[in-house]
Amino acid sequence: MEPIKLNHPLIEHKLAILRDKRTGTKEFRELISEITLFLCYEAMKDAKLKEVEIETPITKTKAKMLDENDYVFVPILRAGTGMIDGIVKMIPNAKIGHIGLYRNEETLKPVRYYYKMPKGIEDKQVIIIDPMLATGGSGIDAITLLKEDGVKNLKFLSIIAAPEGLKKMQEVHPDVQIYCATIDEHLNDVGYIVPGLGDAGDRIFGTK
Ligand code: PRP
Ligand code: URA
């Protein structure tokens, strides 16, 4: 599946401020949240609705609503948690799972150091959130672990993606639709996205 990229002047504008090294923690967090809101909007385009009956001040009518319980958003620790705010602005009752992982250097297999999912995850639409898709390693491993737990419907939302990571994720998990705000030029020799925004976790949490 080809990645879906947000294509909008407002997103370009917000990305410019987000990337700028002079942008401070408060504004950086706000921008991550705002851009996530639009990623969430795009990713919900094919959401199924159920018919409900409501009463307006004028009359009874049929309307359509989302079953918010069908969706689980899963941030990859740590930077992915910076996107939760934008998600819950759009879907206030969305369930949130958390995944923290590292790669065992000998086996190269992903190891969960934190993993907490809502009950019945295997029947939900699961949407992984992480602002950066660089080599694709973290995202690919998160998807692998969720599939091992029986999850069948997966999407992946990122703010900045590198072509190298996108290609790898599409090869390993061709069934997962990726959404991103933009696709950057390339990775540098230490795996950072160029031009990118630096270390997303450090900029969200003010740790550097
Ligand atoms: C960042 C980012 C992704 C990962 C992307 O997290 O949030 O999870 O790097 O890189 P990859 O595609 O090459 O795997 P990082 O490992 O820096 O941890 P942090 O969120 O705790 O800062
Ligand atoms: N993780 C980040 O936070 N930034 C990058 O550019 C690559 C991985």
C-alpha cells in the first residue's frame, strides 16, 4: 500500500515551525498535537458508522455515529505519547495501548519492556502513533508484536517519514496503511531524518 501523505498548506506551515530549532517545548508540543489531529482525521476517512436515532429541537431524525470503542491508538514510547493529545481531541473515548520496545542486540528480535493493551485488542482497529518513521525498525517491530497478539487491522501514523523506512515497512508489512504529514529526503549516517526535526522525544519532553 502506498503511504498517504497530508497535502495541505496549513500542514506545511506547521511543519516549518515544528522543524525550526528555535521552536521551544510548549509550541513544539502544541504543533505535534495539531498535526496529529489532522493525521487522525485522514486515517478515519474509511471509518464505519452506525445509524442512531436522535431528536433535534425540531424533530426526530436518524444520524450516524462512530463506535469509539472500536479504535485503539498505540503510541510507541516515548515520543509517540506526545501524539495522544491530538488523538483524544478528535476521538475522546478512544482506547490507548502503550508499547515500549528495544531490540536485543544478539538476536535482533524486538523485546517489549512495556506492553499494555486494552482487552479484546485482536478485534479492534489498531492505529500505531509515532512522530518519526526513520529506519522503520521501531514501527516494524511494534506491528510485528501486535500481529503476534492477533491484531488484524493496523494503521501507522507518523509526522515525518524517511523514504528508507517507508520502503522497509511496506516490504515487511504490506497490509498496513501508513499515514504521514510529510516525507523527507533521506537518513543521515546515524539514522536521523534529514532535514527532519532532530530528536522528537527530546524536543517533546525537553530532555536536551
Ligand atoms: C524515535 C521515534 C521512533 C524511532 C524512529 O524514538 O520516536 O520511535 O526513534 O526511529 P526508527 O524508525 O529508526 O526506529 P527513540 O528511539 O529516539 O526513543 P524516544 O521516543 O524515547 O526518544
Ligand atoms: N528518531 C528521532 O527522534 N528523530 C530522527 O530523526 C530519527 C529517529
